Amino acid sequence: MKHSVRDIIYSSIEYHNENSDTPVDINEGDTAKLFSEGGPLDSLALVSLISDVEANLKSMTGVDVHLLAYASQKNPGNRDFATVGSLIGLGFVGIHMRLGL
């Protein structure tokens, strides 16, 4: 895979930060909060970011990933979108599920 899931997600967050009033502090790395207590994203901003991540994963890897579906299948009510790291983990799970790994 030419582009790593981590790089694709960070690129999506950087794009979000350039076009949003609710930037994610990527200086905190994988522990940066997204959609959790003290996190900058509301539900609309989260859905927009997830949509960008899914589109970028598809265009850069050729794999069609549905992060919301994987999160709800994995553990309803989980915190897959709480931090950048948890979103990266979900991206890996999604790609592995789609590839049958």
C-alpha cells in the first residue's frame, strides 16, 4: 500500500483544519481529541471528517471503507472517534475487513 492509513488520516485532518472553525490539535499526535469530552468536533464536523477520510482512503488505496459501519459492528457505543489514534485504528480495521485479512 503506497500511502499509510495514518498518513491519509492526518492529511484529512489537516484539510479539515484548513477549512474549519473547529481545528484538531495534531501537535498532540495520536492522543489528540476528536469527538470526546473536550474534543473540538461536534457531530456534524465529525461526519464531515469521516467522509473525507473515507474518500481519501478510497482514492489513495483503492479500498472502499465505511468507518461508521465498522464502528457500530465492532462495538455499539464505543469510542472509535474519541482520538486521532482511535480513528487510525478503525481505519486499519476497516481496510483489513474489506481485504479479508
